[in-house]
Amino acid sequence: MRVHAGARWLGPRAALAGRSAAAWWGLDGFERDEVEFVVPHARRARGGVAVRITREWAKKDLLRRDDVRVTSATRTIIDLAGQGGTARELERAIDSAVRLRLTSVPTLTKRMRELAKPGRRGLPMLRALLLDSGGESVLERRFLRVIRESGLPRPLTQVTFKARSARAIRVDFLYPDHRLVVEVSGKIGHASDADRRKDARRRNDLQQRGFVVLEFTTADVMTDPAGVVATVQRSLGALVGPNRH
């Protein structure tokens, strides 16, 4: 209610921003208990509504959601870094925004470069966090970090295939030249036979298309990263591209 009231008071050129925008987009770890707007000119705050001034807007930085003008998820994450957001907050914001299809790592990287200037706060940390972004969970981020630190090539993330069955198949990671799929899962066992059948159909579908599928658990990634690296490395070495032999 305060958000809509603030938007009416500040006028059509104001936009919800910062932590308020992160909560408005539904990013993980942010609550709708703060109300912060940015405006292109000086305006006094009132009634629990914080106001900042910015002169760095572009049209692509501003969208509408639930009848409120708000900074895009991409711009919101960059602003959070500049406002002193912690690494953990930014990780969760990036990963949830990617999961919700509100932004992508290439989009974030491009806009960050466009806004970069000497001394701009938060960008070095954001740049480092983006190196391991692109997954949809802490476990996927950790896997990407393990791969990066090992020197192995980075896989594509969150790739969708049109399934032979009714639903499309989305995989965590893909090395397309090697037709190698990597899945990481935090599940400990499965709840039912239906889950096992679903996983088996999915795996069979991928294998029938000529993909090799590797699966790692939370314990594999968190406690045995060397084993994960060795397994991926062996698979990449054995698979020499589309015409492997």
C-alpha cells in the first residue's frame, strides 16, 4: 500500500528501486518492508518512503510491474551492489533473477560494463560473482566455481530441449560440442516410484539423443570437488565432439 501511495505522491518519473525493487520482483532474501524510490530530480522523503536521485537512467532500466514503475531486475542488482549489498545477498539476487527469467548473466554483464566508471562502488564484487552465475541454486553456483577453479571449460547453463514426450527437458549444464550433460541435485533419495520413473524417462530421452549424462549430488560437489572435476575431465577427454569415436 505504501508503494502505490509513494508512486502517486512522487509522480510518473519516479521508480521503485534498490531493496524495494528486489522485493517487488520477488528476488530471494528481500522483503516488502522497505519503500525506496529513485527520481531524476531532488525530492524530499516523507511517510517512510526513502528517495534517491539518479541521472543514469536508460529506458531499458525502467519497467512496470503490478502497476508500479520499477527498475529492471538487471538494474536493481547493479544498484544493490552499489548500495553495499553483501556477497550473499547479491548471489541470491542474481540466481533468483536468472531462475525467474528476469535477466541473464550476459545481460547483467553488458549493463554493468555500460554503467562502469572509475570508483563505482560494488562492481568489482559483482563482476566476481557473475563468474559463477548462470545456475539456479547455490549448488549449481558451487559447481560452476569448482569447474572454473579447475581450469576446465565452462558449460552452458539451463539449456532446454524439446522433449519427445509432452514436456520439454531442461538440463543444468551442457557441453554441446561433446554432447555431455551434467546434472547436480540436492535430493537425498526420491519420494516415490513416480519420481524414479520420471527421472528414468528423462535420462533415457537424453541418452537416446546421443547425450552422455553425468549426475552429481550435493555431497559430491561440496565434499569431493576433485572427484567431480576428474569425472568431468575424463568424460570431456573421452568425448571428442559430435563425431566422437
